[in-house]
Amino acid sequence: MAVVISALLPVFLLIVLGFILKRSLMRLDTQWHGLERLTYYVLFPTLLIQTLVKADLSSVPVAGVGGALMLSALAMSLLCLALRPVFSRWNIDGPAFTSIFQGATRWQTYVALAVSSNLFGHTGLALASVAMVAIIPLVNVFSVSVLAHYAAPEKQSLRAIVMTVLTNPLIWACAIGLAVNVTHLPLPQVWHDVAEALGRSSLGIGLLVTGAGLQLAGMFRPSLAASIAVLLKLILMPVLGVALALWFGISGSSLVIVAVCSAVPTSSSAYVLARQMGGDAPLLAQIITLQTILAAVTMPIVIALVTATP
């Protein structure tokens, strides 16, 4: 447990620092909006590409780790859709449902990568990269489709949905990094130097931006919809991910990384997507805040339990 907490502590301290900076030194929303766009479109995609380019995928159980996480995300997505009629009877409307869906299925990649790196170094990053390839395209397609169907003021055409997915920089980063890795395409040293510099900064800035986006209003009296999203993501999702990983025969550090990627809170970029497509953005802000704070308690427990698994 001490090792797990020491790996998580820097991550959550950076999130707390971002929260403090937003309310003291950097109060303007435009400052954080610029950092958010820089991270989302430049820094983080560069980190994904470089991590996948350097990853020795032959040394990690790609099918087991990727399969377990992809199936757990798929199972959670189908469960949310199956529960839609129940949520309707509880007066949870379409936009609110999309926030539950995103809160239950998306994952905070900055936290997952930072914790994986702190726990297992380059091996952890390689395993987390496999998780990104498995999860990012799937959850982005599902999230955009669900928002287009249940929340958009005007129903989005299939072409608009496809274009939204195809222009996602994280999906492109995964595709490029994986293609370079598989084809063994040589890259100049200057690329590696620049990519390493940008990649090192991406996690720290990403965690600061995550902290800046936290909203404490309503935290102590969460809505029913927010409570559902927290339970689905922080409790049920790790159970699904770890159970599927064990079914695939995954163990050791690979199993721990599956637990990490399953137990992280939802992505802060989900809030941006909700604002763009008519989702319940205030509800999603509450969900992100609750999950991020509570994950400081639930993640160490999940990881410690998995670590103790024989």
C-alpha cells in the first residue's frame, strides 16, 4: 500500500496545485483554455506517439491487456444504454444521461500514464500505451454517438459524427505511433529529442489543467446522476476490468496496469465534448470533481487488492 500511495501522491499533488493556481495566480479562464488546447492538440498526442514508437510491444501481453480493457469499456457502455429506460423513470433526461455515460466509460489518461510510469517506469508506460490504443478510439466513438443521439439540440448526421471521431487528435496519435512501431520506421534523433521534451511536460501540465477544472460546488450534496456515475466508474469498472484480465490469464505488473486504467476517474476532455455537443456540462463537471477526489481513496485500495492477488 505504501508503494501505491507513493506513486499516486505526486499525481494528486499536481491536481491540487492546479486547483490552487486557478484560484490564485492564474484566475483567467483563457489562460487555462490555452493550456488545455496545447495539451490536447500538441503535448499529449506527442507523448502518445513517442511512447508507442519506443514501446517494446513484443514484451507485453497486448491481446490480454488490450482485450480486457476494450471489453470492459464495451460492457460498461452497453450497461449504460440498457439502463437508459430506468434513468428516464428517475427523471434523468437525455443530456444528463450522456454525462453519466461519459462519466462511466471515459478515463483520465494523464492520471493513468502518470501512475503507470511511477509504478513500473517504461514498462508501465508501454502497458498503458496498449490500454490507450484499446480504449481511446472505442470510447470516443461511443461518446460522440451517444451525445449526438441523446443530447444534441439538432440530431447529428452520420457524416458529422464520423468527422468528429476522425479529427480526434488522440486517435490519430495512437494510429501514427502504432504504425511507426509496427513498420519499424526510423525517425531522426531530432524527433526523439523534441518529442521527449514535449512528452515530459504533457503529464505535469495535463494534471494541472485537470485540477484547475475541478468544481467543488455541490460536492457534498451530489445529485443522483452524479452518484450513479461515480459508482459505475470507480467501483464497477475496476471489477469488470480486473475480472476480464484474470479471465485472459493476465497477472503481475500487467494486471496492476489494467487495474490502474480501470480505476482512474473520467477524462476532463469529456467536459469539453459535452459543451460542444449539448450535454449536461455542469453535471459532468460535478462528476469529474467527485471522481477525481474519491479516486484518491479508491485507486490505492483497488491497486493494493490486485497487487496482493496471488
